[in-house]
Amino acid sequence: MSKGNKRSTTFKEFIEINYKRYAMDVLQNRAMPDWRDGLKPVNRKLIWTCDVLGLHNNKAHTKSAKVTGLAMAEFHPHSSAYKVLVNMSQNSLLTPLIDGEGNWGSVFDGAAAERYTECRLSKYSDICLLDKEYLQVTDMIPNYLGEKLEPVILPSLLPTLFLVGGTGIAAGYSSNIPTFSFESVLELTEKGLKTLKKGKSILTAKDLTNILKFDSVDNKKCVSKESEILDFFKTGKGSIVFGSKYKIDKRTITFNSVCGNPDTMITKLENDDSVFRVNNASRGNDINIDVTLKPSIKLDDVKSIAKKLEEKIRFRQNFNINVIETYTEEDSQGMKEVCALLLETNLTDLINKWIEWRIALEVSMLKNRVVNINNEIKRLEFLRFVISKLDIIFKVLKSKTSDLNSELAKKLKISLDEAKSILDMPVRRLSKMSDSELKDKIKVQKDLLEDAKKWIKVPEKRILKTLVNIKKSLGF
């Protein structure tokens, strides 16, 4: 319908426009992880909420309901994020983001309600995602209330995406990213940093195939052919086959991992003609599924039957690497708004991009450190100047002038702000200051300054040094 030169929107156009907006909002704010910190928005907001509450790994646990409640109140207004918190816990990931106490479930059972469980940040989150010095150079935005700040992404010191994986479904897109062992991800990162070419990471799909080890909390093993795995790392799409680990004791085969749905796996085992009984003796994520064979089975045949059963319960899992890159833009009022770019990619390109981003993050942090150190040196030099002029300062303090700031600024030939800062210092503190002590402090700061400037030229070497410390701190 038209009215003059204006045309009203048809119902079909209205649906198309708004569905597109809805789809992009789901992609950006719900479904897909950012490739740099490996987190979906809700994961990031929960970690940030824990940081705001001071729930660091060396502090006491607190009720999960308190975390999810504050997350809803200040950062994630959509619904309770307790299920996400459970998926971030030590019972769901080999490299957990949340450290919990209480019944956090297992591969067989769900977690207790949030009023019964307690949580705090894991060591990994504390060390690799919330380092205060890197947070200083992280882009921050107002929360949905406009009252507090939260990070656009977290400054991930390791490729978290490769450690926590994750699934996401949105309109027209889905993402299913596998998890890999901490040691193999660290080895791949180190190789990428050591083999830079003209400042660019040059890891290949073959490198990923040789180094990365599929790993998960349910202990399954990858049994796909190398060609299938290589193709997956090249394309970002693929179907990987997983099998179960087992051990044999006479006529009992104990499976130590779960393939796919636990109930389906047990049913397949129970329905085999050679099986007498299946007993799930698992405790939490310590998986022990005992399969007792029929007495008529010869002991010489147990090994071949075990292999046959393992092949019977194998399953294929489809992986599809879709991620987002979150960034901010200013609107017409100069306010920052979060936007996201969808990337259909593969793990080879992602690790190369991530290493280059990590180097840029290190340089940014070091440059900020240089600024902070220079500011500290200026502060210490100013204090040296102050204690050299104590007699003048005390005279001004004892004077009857009505404007001490102006009088002190005039006497010492400094700015009004500098004069005010001197007058704000406690007199006792001023009189106790030692010039030699200040000199020593300045020397320490100058050494730190030279150190920071040195690392700016070779940031990849400093990151490699950092990785060694991270490995020790996390107990690997």
C-alpha cells in the first residue's frame, strides 16, 4: 500500500526485517563464542560476575544462586544462567572455568539446584582470563543498565576456545567445537610462537593433526582416520569417530569412558549376545561400566569380544566451526554498542589468528605498562622534589595566608594542582620520607621500564616465558 511517496511495509517485509534482526541478535548475544576468549556472552558475564564478587580461586566458595542472581541483576537480564554455570564447572570440563562445591552432577546425573551448590572462579579463569594488567587494555562497555562496566571480551592468555569447546544453535547457523587436552593445546601454542614467519603464525592443518589430542570429561578416545581429522582441521566441518577405553579382567570388561548418550551405550552393551550382565559402577566422572560376559565364553575369546563391543558402541560426532568476533561501534550519541561479525572458519586459521591477536595483546599490555611506570617515576621524582622543599612547605603551612594552594605554587614555582596534591599529603608522611629510599625506588622502576621496552621488541618470547609460569601455576 502507498500513500503519496511513502509506502507502508508489507507483512512479509516486516517479518523478514525483524527475523533478520532476531537472528543476528541470537548470533551475537547468545549462541556463538568469540574466537579470542572462547566464550559466549553468558559465559563471559558469569566469569565477570564472579570477579565483581571477588570470588577468586584463593577465596571461599559462595552460593551459586548469589552468582546467577547478580548476573541477572546487572549483566545478563534474560534468565537464570545456572545451567551454563554447571557446564563451566569442574564436572563438565577438563579445563574448568568454575570451581564448585556440592553436587555439580556428572556425565550420568544432573547437578543439584543452585541453592545447594557453591562456586568460585577456577585457577584457569583467575590466571588466564582475569589478569588485571591485561584487563587494563581491554575494551569495556556499560552494562545493560548503564551503571557498571563489563568487558567486550576477556584477555585470554591461552586459546580457551580449544580447551572448552562448546555448542551453539542460531537461525541458519550452528557451532559445535571439540575440546582438546591442555598439554596438547599448550604445545601447539608454543610451536606457533616459535615458528613465526615475518610476525605471522604459520601453523598448518598437519601440525594440528600431529599435536592436538581430542579430550573430554567423559574420557572417550578419537578413533577416526588421520585423513578424516586432517580434513576437519582444514575445512572446519567434519564427522569424527569416538570409541571407549576399556580394560579386561578374566570375563569382565570395564569401560572407562562414555561414547555418546550413556543410556544408549549401556543398552547396546546389554543387548549383545555375549553379555551376561552390565553394571554401572561409576562415581561422578570416574567412569567404570563393568560388562560381565556369559560363562560359556572362552577366556581366549574375551579380547576379541571386547574389541567387538568397543566398535559396537562407537559413535560419530559432527563438528562445525562457526564463531563470532565481537567489537564496539559508537552510535550517533557517542555511546558504545556491541556488534559481532560471524566467521565460518576452521581451527587451523583460528589458532593462527589467535596467536597473532595474542601477540598484539601482549604489546598493548607492555606499552600500557611503560606508561604506568613512567607515571610512577614522575610521582617518585616529584616526592623527591617535595622533601627537598620541606622547610618552604612548612613555612607556608604556618603562614596566615587564606589561599595556601596559590602561595605554595608561587613559592615552589609549580602548578596549582601540584600544590594541592602536596597540601593533601599528611605532614607526618612527608617528614618520614627518605631521599635515598626514593632513589632506590626510582632505580627499580627504571629497571622495570627497560625490561618492558625490551619485551615490546620480542613479545612472542615473553609470551613463551609466561606459558611456562601458567603451566606451573595450573599444576601441569
